[in-house]
Amino acid sequence: FLSHSLQAKMSRQVQARRLEGIDKNIWVEFVKLATTYSKVNLGQGFPDFPAPEFLTEAFRRALGGGSHMLHQYTRAFGHPPLVKVLAQFFEKLLGRDLDPMTNVMVTVGAYQALFCCFQALVDEGDEVIIIEPFFDCYEPMVKMAGGTPVFVPLRPNPPKDGKRMSSADWQLDPAELASKFSERTKAIVLNSPNNPLGKVFSRGELGLIAELCVKHDVLCISDEVYEWLVYDGRQHIRIASLQGMWDRTVTIGSAGKTFSVTGWKVGWVVGPDRLLQHLRTVHQNSVYHCATIAQEAVAQGFQRELMLYGKPESYFVQLPKELQQKRDWLVQSLDGVGMKPIIPEGTYFLVADISPFKSDVPDVPNSDEPYDYRFAKWMVKNKGLAAIPLSAFYSEAHKNNYTNFIRFCFAKEEATLKAANDILQKWKQEKAS
């Protein structure tokens, strides 16, 4: 009897039902392809240039000469020096007084901040409006919380004057957006500047979203991780600063994007205590705590930026200047080979139209794989250049309408962008011959 029971296999389903249909992940597949084939990886969104010296120096100080208590737990909802300086910073940006202990919470990157929002605020059967294209974790996270995602796409309106398309030309249809709100709507997810498009929502567009949130008594989960990366003199407007929105908005930020240290995994949420108290419950029952030393170093980085706020030597002023130049180099390179770049107003991503290349990419018989997936795989295997298909950022219902685009990341060293340009130049010569 004993030997039989040792061999018996479980026959019941082991995985929780909430995981059904959300097990596939674009990054697992494309990171593996990039690792195997790419000479130049412009796929994943992380900088390959060094973090700012003042920040790594702060980390070294905390690690070496700092208090030995920096190696131990700190306050679960955020290291006191970090929540304090974040409150001071966001008071400036939002034009209101903030309590560091109740209006700010530190998370394991913006990713965990999003997870806390959906788990804490979305109930079984609640609808959550997601603007497409969207960062791919929003949909599975809503579903894991028991919510129902409702999608509304930004629609491209190509300029009539023959100018290059910009991310500003992708717009919400006001009537279509309004039609998605109902008594079942609990929240809308806003991502401005938007990954993957690089769209920076205008005051008018944010005003429309705010009006609908107030009218229907809906929450706003505002993912603003690229808040400092805006170009061409544009301004990032925080929806929580608009009338009637503070009380219903959770704003998410990221040291990874702000200071070019994606591996540190320090993020935060800013919002009213009536919302954040529920996020704290999820946080204390999941990760509980974030790395103390990383929080200490980020706190020192923000203290420096608070002193230099708005001055030319501020990192928040310098970084977008450098990235705008890199964006323009990549635009020229892609243009040269015949792709049609959509000029991003923000983030470090650029989407390009690849419809002119249909004859280059062999058809795969009996495959239902979208063209952008086939193109991205073909490009990395045959040209050594990695990018991400845009339709990965759409729901099943809409992805087939957006299969002529791929996304590149330009937060790279000059040498990386030059190597990408060399690949594209060679490709152009091959096409010409």
C-alpha cells in the first residue's frame, strides 16, 4: 500500500483558475530570440549606458560607509528618507501638501505598484478600461484580480501634408471612449507618456478622461514611469493635478526609468490615503518590503534633483536632451532603410511602420502568426537586429488591425545605435542591388 501511494500522481488541477489564459509572455520568447541571434538588441526597454555617477556613488556610500542598519529592514511602506523626499518633490509637481507616511508608498518597481493597484482596487466582475496600445502586464493583472478588461484604441490619423507621423497623431475617439464607461466601470488605466507609442497625452485629452472619471465616479490608475522623458519642449501633465482627480487617482513612478537603473527595482505610488491604505494591505501581504540600500541611494538621488530642480545640470533636464538626440539618430537610420518611424513625443521607444517590407519576409504556410511577429523574428534571425512586434501591446480583439508596426528602444549607447545603423545601411545596399 505504501509503495503504491508513493507512486500515485496527482490527478486534480494544480494551478489556480485565475492563471488560465495569462501564462504566455512576449518577453520570454523575444528575449530568448535576441539572446540567441541578435548582434544589436533594440527590443527590451532598458538603457545599456551607465547610471549617473552621483547615484552609483550614493549606493556605494550606503553600502560601505553608511549605517550598518541599512543592511536591515526599513519601514515596510517605504524607507523614511525616500518617502519624505518623494513627498517634497511631488508637492511641487502636484501643487498640494503631501504626507510622506500616508500619501506615498514604495514598491518593488512600478510593476509591483501596478499589481498592488489591481489587487487592492479591482473586484470580481469590475470593468477596467485599458487604452491600446498598452504595456502588456495590464491585461493579465486585471484578470488575476477578477476584473474584466475593456479596451479602447488610440487610432492613427496620418498627417495630410506629407509630414512624418508623430505619436500625437494617434488619438482617442471621444465618443468611443465615453461609450466604454458604465456602472460596472471601476477604473481606467492611463499610461502617459505611453509605452510603446511614446504618446504624451495633451491637457485636452487628459481633461476628457478626467471629466468621464468624475461623471461616472471611476478611479484612475496613472502609470507615469516615463514622466521625465519628454521631448521637443513638451510638458508632461499629471492627471492627478486636474480638477476632481486627486481624490480618485493613484500615480505610479519608477526610479528605474527616472535614473536609468531598471535593475534596482524601486518604484512608488502617490495618492490619497483613502486609496493607498488598501494598496498597503496588499503590499504587506505580498512582498512586505523593498531593498533598503537601493531606497537610500534613490532618496539621495532625489535630494540632489530637488536642489537642482529646473536647472540645466539637473539629470531630469540632461537625460531627455541626450535621449532626444538618440531618438533622432534612430529615426534617420530607420528612414534610410525604408521603414516609416512614428516620432515619439516621450519615453525611450519608437514605433516604425514596416508595411513596405512585406515582399522581403517569407510567408509561413498554415501559420496564424501576425505579420509583425514574423517580421521581428525574421529580422533578428537574418539581420541580427532585435525589436518587438507592436501587436503584442493589443488585445486579441484589436491586434490584427496593428500588425504593420514594430517597436524599437533607443535608450542605448552611441556605439549600440551606430551598430544598428550599420546593419540598416548594409540592408539598404542589399535591397538596392
